Amino acid sequence: MSDPTVLQQEIAVEQQHVDRVYARLTELRRDASRAEKEGYQLAGVGTFGALVERDAMVYHAARRRRALDTEYEGLVFGRLDLRGGATHYVGRMGIRDENSQPLVVDWRAPAAAAFYRATAAEPLGVVRRRMIQSSRERVTGIEDDLLDPDSAPPDMRVVGDGALLASLSKATGHGMRDIVATIQREQDDAIRSPASGVTIVTGGPGTGKTAVALHRAAYLLYSDRSRFAGGGILVVGPSGVFVEYIATVLPSLGEDTATLRSLGSLMPGYDATRVDPGPVAAIKGSLRMRRVLERASHDAVPDGPTELRLLYRGALLRLDARQLDDLRRRALPRGARRNEVRGTGFDRVFDALWQQARQLKVTGLPEKREFEAELADRTDFREFLKAWWPRFTPMRVLRWLANPGRLRRYANGLLSREEIGTLQGSFDGLGEHGPTIADVALLDELDELMGRPRQPARKTKNPFHVRDGIQEVSTYADRQAAARAQQVQRDEDYRDFAHVVVDESQDVSPMQWRMIGRRGSYASWTVVGDPAQTAWAGDPAELDRSRDRALGSRKRNSYALTTNYRNSAEIFAVAASVIRTIMPDLPLPSAVRSTGVDPVDLVAEPAALADVVREVTEKQLTEVDGTIGVITPVPRREEMAGWVAGLPERVQVVTALEAKGMEYDAVVLVEPGSLTRDPAGIRTLYVALSRATQRLTTVGTDPRWHP
């Protein structure tokens, strides 16, 4: 540990530089505001050219000012002392002084690469690497790594136990900890992987996979903004809790153009959080469900009309159920999209009635076009067509599977009798509770199978239009609208992303890979995961095939993360002992720090379980400063949330599945024995046990869960 006096002296040194940076930041913000105001004065010239120049100047000045505002918090986080005496400060954005000399180097710039890549074995010209911790404009702490002692001048001071391990022992707060200042070389190699192709990152718990994925997204946006901001970056996580958890990271790195979605919200209009039991999710995630859904999308409408009877000029025109089914099948061959061929189905009905009218030699039968017009004017005929071939939504068709008879018919020959029985009842809650996470991929598949009705283009008048290429803007709201218009406008269901990041990829089912793949047909990819943590209970070979199909033939670049920065050695030893029971040869990451605090395993009587959980959680509140995760079996989340109701906000109750990808300073894991009944449950237990950074307590009624 460092002398407290030395620490305060070094903090004062860094505070002087940080003060200078923020003073310069204030000047730059003032200059940007002045440029914005001066831009409006150009409108006084009275020419269209001046209006164009005004708009461009205002837009760029406002954008610069916004960037300066966004990066205010924790602007400077690192310092490099190089051989030869040069010093570089590293931060969230680059700032130069009035003489154009760098005060802060942007963390993504090549000049900052050594901050992440340098090690004691390969210092890359770095003598001392310093991490600067701050709160707004005030420096609160520093930690040093002395990477090249032989090159250090006699008066160089080294503070702390090392930037990485010291940062990992601190509280995480409510959002994901920003580890931009502690990225190590193996992580940095993955972050700066070639932008094209597929980057595959694997690693066990605590190796920083999610941080690598998000920092890679920020790095790509920085290195080729026109490509990746223009096409967009999609980040897909396993759950809404997880997406909320990581949502602050990219903005904190200066990037807010990426799209973050969970698997339950990837299809517009849905934000599913319900989870199916493992066997049900495995069936719904299987590629065989695509054929089940295809059969459903081609079937007759439940309770739809089975006969058409029209009295036309004294003659009865009639189409029975068999004829209507035949017309539907001929208008809807395999591969056709039902909503897109709706007009074809109507045409076949008109043709059949026309032929029948001719055969009956209807008196005064007009030409075919006039005959169709007469029928189209009849309300009863229009109502028949709407009922016989309505505009279908994916949810409407998926709800057909709640009918046991229809489910058996659609799944016959595709699913076993046992699998059909497992699925029965799983669609009953669609109307009242909405879809499960697995259902969203089925809805997306139905959307693809049925297509969308053609909608007439709507012309909207621009209220700020002056003439071609010229817009008049005046208020702040107008300026913001004009600025947004400069950005790429994407549809709600945009599918042409330039890069797709898939986190916790081991849990993406085959049907979900199809859903993600539709949004990344032309994209490069970053795929992050750990096979040992998978909750997938289906066919592994089918999973591999579906992932490879989504990624295509793109070149693969693979990176393995081998160091567990999150867990103490004491905590990870327990998690490792669990996963070894089913995967004895699995290469596990190395936990690099020890706290000297062993996990605690408590056994409680069922009647006392709630009291013990609350007591343990309250104790953890006194032992750690950050978040406490109370992790529960999936069916009992609401019940156990009531046990800790009223405790501070930093106590968060999540299911074992929702905990995936998360980290907490302390974890209270309830009923671990309920997760040891099969390999999928043991993998989930492995995940839950490896969420804690400082304290782990297990509380249950069955003491036999521990290996």
C-alpha cells in the first residue's frame, strides 16, 4: 500500500491537469455556443445560399456542443508515462489546448493503444500506467502499474496495488462497471479485431466478454464512423434486465448510435420477459417449428366462412368448403407469403364465380370487368372476402396453436407425440400475458412467412421547406428536428445493420439465430459467449448449424479470454467445483485475486427460509458498498422479492436466468439445490455462483447440492 501522504500529493498533481482540461472544455463549449449563435446571423443576408450555410453551421456547432456536454463526467481516466519523459493523458474524447497540443488522447485513438496493450512482459514503451478515478471534476483516487522499472526515473512515484485488481475490489453501482481503464491485452486484441468478418470471443465467467463486446462496438464506431454509424450497430442481449444493465456503457464511451435489444424485444411491438420451462423452450427454439408455423400460415381461418352464396341477377352463385379450400391452396402455394398474395386469392374467387355465372347462362351477364365491379360493390361480398382471407398478423396465427387439434395437425410428422404434449398449453397465455421470449422468434418467423400487406405510400409535407434543398429552421426544437434529419432514419423494423453484436450467444436458440440473422444479412459480427454457461436443452448440432447459417461464410477471427477478473479465487472455486461435475475437462479461467473471505453455505428449515434470506441480505448491506443480487429459482421470483421488500434499492432480485451476464458485489443465492436436477440446471447454477465479486452466500433447504 502507498503512503497516504504520497497518495494525496499525487492526486493533487493529477487534479492540476484535470482542472486544466475542464477549463479548456469550458472554452470549447463556449466557442461552440458562439458558433451556433453566429450561424443564425447568416439568415440576415436574405439569400437561399446563406440559409444553407446557416443550417450547416448551426448543425455542426450544436453537435460539437452536445459531444462536449456528453463527455463531461469522468473525462480523464488514464495517464501514460513513456520512455524519454513524454506523458499522455487518456480519456473519453480528444481535447487540445489553444496551441493544438493534446491535453487528452481519445481512448480509441492509436496513440492510446498502449494504455490497454502494455504489460510487464511487453511494456511497449510505457514506464508507468496510471488509472485516474474521479467524480465530476474532482480526482478521487489513482492506481498505478509500474511496467518498466528499469526505465523509471528515481523520482517516479507508484501508488496503489495495481490498477486492475484495485478497481475490481470496488463497488459496481447500479449499472455495469465501466472497465475501459482496465482492459488487458487479450481483451484489447479482441476489441481491435478486423472490422470485417466474424469476431468470436469465448471465455468463462468474469473474463470481461460483455465489456469486450461493447467496447468493440464503440471502437468500430470510432474507427469507421461512416460505415458503422450509417449502417448501424445492433447489440443483442439475453434479457431486458441485461440490456438495461449494459445500457449506460456505450453512452459513457461517447457512443449513443447503437441499437440495444433483448431477444424478447427484437421484433417491434413486443418486449417479452416471460420464460418458458426448459423443455418447452427447446421445442419452440428448434428449427422444426418453422415447418409447423408454415403449415399454420397456410391453413384456413378458424371459424371462417365455409361457403359463399350470392344471388346474382336471379341466379344462385355458390362455392362450397371444398372449392374454397382449393382456391386458397392454388393462390397460396408453398413459399408464397399469405399477406402478399391476398389479391391473388380474391382474383381466384372472382374467376370461379365468373365461370359459374357463364355456365349458368345468367341473363344479361356483363363483361368480366363489369361483373367484378358489381360484386365488389356488394357489402355482403366484401365482408365474405375479409372473413375468408383477412390481413393476418403473426400473433393472430400463433394463437391458433393454442387449439390442441390444430397444434397436433400442424406438428404431425415434425414433432413427436411427447413433444406435442409438452407444447400443449404453452400458447394459452398469449392473449392475456403476451408472448414468452421464445415466442418472439416464432412471431418473427411468421412475419417472414406471411409477409406484410402492401401499404400505400403517404406523402408528408415538410413545414420547414423553402425550396429544393433549402429548409427554414428557427426554434431549438426545429434545430433538433433538422439535426435528426441529418442522421440515418431507420424503420422500426430496420434489418440492414452494418454490425451485429450477440452477447451470451450460447443461449441463442436456432429459431432466435434466424431472427437475428435477418437483421445482419450484410453485417459483420461479434459473437460472445461461453458454452459452459448455456441453458439450451435442445440438439447441440442443430444449434451449431443455425448459428453458422446466420453468420454465413464470413471469415472467423477467434479470441479466448482466460483470466477471471470478477470473482475472488474463493468464490470461483465453488462455481468451478459445480461445473466440473458434468464437464470435468472444461478449461476454466484463472481467478487472479484473493479476498481471504470464503463463501458461506447456510441450511434453513422451510418455514424459516424467508427470515434467513432477509437476515443475510441485511448483513450484506453492511459488508459491501455496491449492489447485492438476490438470485432465485425462476418460479419463485415474486415470492422472494417480497421477502426483501423495503430494503435499499441496491438490493436487486433476479432469477438465475436473468442473472446471466450480470455482476454484483455480493450475492445471496436462494435454493441452489433446485438447480441440480439435470445438466442444464447445473450450468445455470454455475452461472449464478459466479456473479459475485466480493461476497457469496447460499441459502437453501437442501444441503446436498454442493459437490
